[in-house]
Amino acid sequence: MDLRSIKYFVQIAELGSITRAADHLGIAQPALSRHVRSIEDELGTQLLVRLPRGVRLTGAGRQFLDHCRRIVRELARVKDELRTSNEVPRGRMILGLSPTIGPMLLPGVIERARRQCPQISLKIVEGFSTQLYDALLTGRVDVAVLTNPAPSRALRLTPLFSEPLVVLSPPLPRGTRRFFTLPELSKTPVIVTHAIRSIVDEQISRYGVQLQVEAEIDAVEAVRRLLLRGIGPAVMPVSTFHDDIKAGRISAFQIADANVHRILMLAQQSERRLSAAVEEISQVVTAEMNALFDQGLFNLPPTNAPQLVMAASQPRRAGKAAARRG
């Protein structure tokens, strides 16, 4: 098995056909088939199922493809680093952001990247934290902002800060409500994303309660439109609809008797040396997150903040103690 055979296998898997891969690579189809058989013989397992029109990966083939893609990607990174031995940040970078953090973080990140590292070509991938977590492990994303990620030796996790999760509803008359207690929350059907539901249920289960979910919707803008149309309540991070809360289009209420929060972390692969581009974009993301924190985007706006302010629900810079609670 050599790098050429690995690249050939990736091409076949992506095109779904040995014939199309042979045309694309400019080599004879029998020669390409021999490369595949050689890999299968060496591994002692079948990687492809030959069909009348094309091929299909076996379970072993899909697993092998993940490793092959990582090898090809690592080789490209090595070439980039050798070409830029002076460590000037340049090249292509893939940044992963969740739908709850991307819209407010991305404009500032792009502006900072243009000023600080214009030679870096930035690609943004949007996905929920579980998807981005897997993308980091398989090398499809270089750096990402994750929510409450599970510890892993394969990832370097740097806590940014924690943020309260709040109950959101269509606008209510002033003074109607100041906060939600856990018993009230457990009896109130709410709209929530799958990821936020998991975080909340984990943190309030120690009090013997759990969310009553009316709808689980993994589309942040859809949740926002429901609230604007008078349909709710929902449980989300306070920053996600901060502008709407501040403008009075959505009401937000703290959870009074529990520190329900999410921890945002910067994540990179730990098994390899970080390139200058990865380090530079990581600094850009951290700087912009800190700027948003200082602007108060991770706390209830003063015009909407309830009179009873629970100290445990205030956002804070995340450290080891906060990480343990998450």
C-alpha cells in the first residue's frame, strides 16, 4: 500500500465508480482495479462491492475511507507547511461554527481575518456541535467552536466562557413574569433543539426534573420565526436572539433555581502540530468571542433583564471549574 493507491481509492469512493475514477485520473481501468485488489489483499478484507453500474463501499471500506481522507489531508498540510517554512499564516482553513453562534461571530471573524491574515483562505462549515466534533476528529474541519464537548485525547479543548440558557417567549406585558422556576419549567411544553435539550436535561436531572418538550427543532431561524409569530416558549442560549430580546420582539427569562448554562470551547486536533494558519484563525476567533463577551451579548440586555438577577446565571469566563460543571 502506498500514497498513490490511497489517493486512487479515495477517488473511486468519491465518484462511486472505477470507470469514472480511471477516466478522471487518466489511467487504465484494469490498473486501477489491481490497486484496489492489492489494498484489499493487504488488509485482508473487502472494501468495495462491484455493482452493474459502479461500486458500493462495504462497512470496512467506509472506515478505511475515513483514514485515507485523513492521510491525504495531512499530506497536503505537510506540503503547505514546507512551502511556508517562514511560518507566514497562509493557505486554506476550515472553521466550524454552530447555528447558534455563527451568525453573530462570523462578521467580526471575517473582518479580523482580512486585517490580520489576508493570505488565509477561510471556509466556514455550519453544523451542530456533535457534527463539528466528528468533523474535527476526521480532519474535515481545522478548528471549531463547540458547545459542551465530551473530553477527548484527540482534541485540544480551550474553554472560552459559559453562557446562561434562558426561557424565551413572545413578548409579554411588563411585570407579568420575572423568571421560571424548575418546577414551572418542567410543566411547560417548550421548543428546543436536540443539543440544547441534552444540555438542559443533563443539568436539571440532578434536581429530579426534566424538560417537557413540545417540539424539537434543529433549525435556529425556524425557532426564531415561531417566537416572532407568537408561538413558544423555547429554551435557547441568551446570545442567539440577543438583538430580538433587546428590541422587545422576544421576551427572555432566567431559570431561577439552577445554573443552567452551556460552555463554549475552541477545539482543534491535538495529535498534530498546528500550522501557522490554524493558530492565527484560533487567535482571531478567541479575540472576537472576547469582544462579543465584553459587549454583553452573552447576558440579558438591561432593558429585558428581570428584576431578580440570579448571580449563578451570569455569563463568565470558562475555566477548569466551569468546565467540570459542564
